[in-house]
Amino acid sequence: MRMICEWRHLTMLKRSGRGHDPKGVDATVEGECAVLCPACPHPSKNLLDNWENAPWAKRWMYALFVAIDTNFRLKRKVVSNNITDPSLSRSWTYFVEKAGKLTLFKSHTAVNMADTKTNQGLAATGLGTIDCACHNMKWPNAIYKYGLLILLTLRHSSLQTLNISYDITCHAFPTSMQFDHTSKVISFFVPKFHLPAHVEKCQTTFSFNFKQGIGRTDGEAPECGWANINPVASSTKEMGPGAMWDTLDDFFSDWNWKKVVGLGTTMQRKLKDVVPQCADHQAALNNLEEGLKEEYGEVLEQWRSQVEAWENDQSQFNPFKQNSDVITLVSIRLALAKEEEQSMQSGAHISLHEDCSPSILISSALELEEQQRRLRADKDGRGLHVTDNQEGKLVKHSNALQRRLDSWVKIQELYMPNDNATAANASSISSTAESFKLWLPSQIRRSLPCNQSLQRVEWRLRYAQGHDALPSLHSCLRVQTAILKHKDRHLRDMRIEWCKARARAMRWEEEVALLREEMCRIGAFLRWEAGRWDERHNEVVPTNAEHEDGCVAYAHRQAHLRMQLAASFEANWAQMLSHLNVQDGSEECII
């Protein structure tokens, strides 16, 4: 194990050119041995000399996209310590050895679970990292044990625009970080897959879809990287701190280098995918605007002014947000629960069952009705040739539903002790689970006496149920051309649809521009690295002739490798980039 660690360490130093430095290995600075992302902006490496003075319309392309995430599988037991088992790399790659502490995690389920009984006896319950959000590479000095994530990469970046993505940005991002907000434009986002779990306000405030200069970035890059590193967790869990850090540093370098070598294919595939999408969404936006201009040209310009004002200043009116009060089944259930709480405190609440109140009874019935509809649809869609496995699943589903129905009926008899209703339920015993009639207050109607409070509860829940179904129905209808005949009724909804259509078209257009810029950066970065290796063979202080020949040969090999990668990538991209340049009349980055 010790020999493996030493070999990894020496190989890391050799590949990063530290053996050619006349000042020696001890002169290595933090993060110098990390494999960098060639597509990300690196001043003095792959950006133009005057990139800070770029026109405002193009300045967004010189932004740094990073994604923060924590992996709770990368645990480590209380094995050894930093004195007995120190790290050989000493913050030269991805881990942070000593730095100011910034607490990122507060009141979050995943974080709270990390400190439970099952994680006792662990020196670290997980690792937090910063990744390149666009190309899924680990950033230098951006990994530390759970709870203490050090953003040294961002603090020392000279880029003027930072786009930071984090699962719980809305309430857990540190406010103590010393960013220079006077010279930097910093935007915070929630990854696209995680965003639907957030409240409605977050879904517009922290959305990648609505912010200018973002392209089609989704912020989910760290999740893909964890899939690669998770198999190592069972081994590193048993290691001391130094061995674990050096092992993971080696794996992260390997991951980054594989991503670098694969950039030629990756970028080509991305560009092939986004170009037709850009055209399709622009055509959809044009069609929508043509349908609105004839009668609502002035309103359309008003919407445009509103959305542009919000894009420049998010304290302005948010045109993506539905202004009317939203009624949902969840909100009505909460309101009913609070009303029951108040009646219990006042002593006016009467419940005939210890676990089931009147509102829970009716709410459970609505859930059972939905399960009946699903079972009915599954049975109707069986087709002519049903396998035993398919039939068995349906029978199990039906039996489970029938048991839930029987349990519900027993409680229903407490709140609705009507002989006729009970008899009606009894006559339904011979029916199947999906056709079993529940005899709710709305089904009994006026022919039989029924508690009015139950009727009111069902009405409120049914009303909210209808509101839950309407948004998806509206979304389907609004994409039809016929909706334009009735746009007076749906004008507010059409505003939101137009804003979203405009945002989609802009994001795809930005993605095309960003990919072209990144292709230019990749070639420039690889050539810069090749030039740096050419310089190193002149810097080495040889101990003998053989040492000198070895250093020169290795430097030439590394420089040649990077020049070959650049030439190979650009040959693959040349035809597509030339086609795009002809289409838009651009002469930028013609390879």
C-alpha cells in the first residue's frame, strides 16, 4: 500500500511538470498538479488578451460555471490520523489541507441524516466538491470533508462573472464568503433535476431556464461524477486520512484526464444536438409571436419590456410567475388540518376515530378513487396476450386496493351511520376493487341525510383537486393553434407561455454560441500547455547527461501529445463550425 501511494505521488509530480522546475518539488503551489478543464475560461491561458473589455453582449461567455455537491457515500472511519498518515500531495491537487472554514449546511434532510446513529464512529461522513458545471471536471482545491466546503477556486478567480449551482442554494449558501460584488457578477442556481422539489418562488428565482447567458447548463454535473467514484468508497472508507486523500486525488485526476481526451467527441455530439434544437425553438417562438401580433402587438411589446426589465433586475415584476392565488390539494389539506388543530384547542372538535378525522376520511377516499382509476386503466390496457407475470401484478394490486377499501368502509360507518348507505356498501362487496362505490356525500346527494361538515370538506377537496388538474390541461391546450381564438380569456397564461418560449429559444441560441467559444478555448488551452512543456525542458537543471535527455524527451512527448489532441479535435469540428460560420456570417473561431 505504501509503495502504491508513493508511485501515485511521484507520477502526479512528473505529469504536472514538477520534475522540471529548478526550484524543486517544495515550490509546488496549491492546486498546481490538478488536471484543469480546457473548455472553461482561464485568463492568460485560453482567453484573448482583452477579454475584460469584451462587449457587454458577449461578456457572459467569459463566465465560470461551477456546481457544488456533497457525496455522503465517501465516508471514512476513525482510522489513523494526519500525523501518522499524512497526505503526500499537501493540497497540490483537489483536496484542501488547511483553509478557512465555511459552514454550508444548515437544516437540510440529507445533512441531518449524516449525523445519525448509523454514522457514529466515522471521521468524515462525506465529501463536498466543486465541479465544472458544464464539463463535469473536478476543480483544484475544491474538496473537503462534509460540512466544510472551501471555495478557494472561486475566491481567487479573476473572472468577472460567476454562475454557482447548489442543490439547496435558496437557504444554505454561505453569506460569509468574501466575494467582491462590486467587480463580479454572481448568480446562484438550483440544478434542474432538483428544482421541482423547491417552492414556486425558487423555481423562477434560481432557474437555469430563465437567466440570461446560461445556455442549456443544468447544474447536475456532480451527480454523473459520483457514479464513477462511488465504487471506490468501500475501499477508501477503511483508509487513513492521507491514504484516502491521495487515492481520491489520483482517481479525480484520472477522471479529469479522460474527460479532456474525450472532449473532441463530446463537444461534437453536443453541437450536433443543439443546432437543430435552436432552430426548432426559434421557429416555435416566431410562430407564437405571429399569432399574437395581429391583435395583441402592443401587449406583446409590454411583455417584452417586462421580461427584459426582470432579466436585468430580479427585484422587478416577475413575468414568469402566476399572480393569482394557487389552490392545490396539498394546501387545502393543510388548511383543514389547521382548522382541526384550532377546534381541538378550543374543545369543539369531535372525532369518532382516534387516527382518522373527517377531513382525513374524505381525503383518503379521493386517493382511493385515484387508485381505482389507475387500476381500471391498467386492466383496460392489458391487450389480448397477457402474461402470467402481468396478470399476477394486476391481481396483487387489486387485492391490496380491496383491503384498503374494506378498512376505509369500517371508518366510514362511524361518520356516516346511515342504514341505506351501509346497505349500499354491503351490496358492493361482490363488485371488483376498481368498481367498488364509496358513497361519498356528493354521491348520496339529498336523498339521504348526511353530515353537512363532511359535505363541505368534500367540496373543498374536490375544488382543489380540480385546480390541480387544470394547469396540465391548460398547458396542453395552449400549444394548440385554436387557443388563439380564445386568447382574451387566457391572455395572462399566454404571457407566461410566451416568456417561457422566448427563454427556451434564447437558451438554445446561447448554448450554440457557448459551445463554439468553448471549442476555441480547448484548442487554445492545449496549445498553451504544449508551449509550457516546451519551456520546461529549458528550465530543468540536470544532474547528468542521462537526466537531461530524459527530461527533454518527456517534455517534448507531453507537448506533442497536446498538439496532437488539439489538431485531432479541430479536424473533427472543422466541417460543422465552418457550416455554422457560413450560416450566420461569422468569422469567429474558423478552424
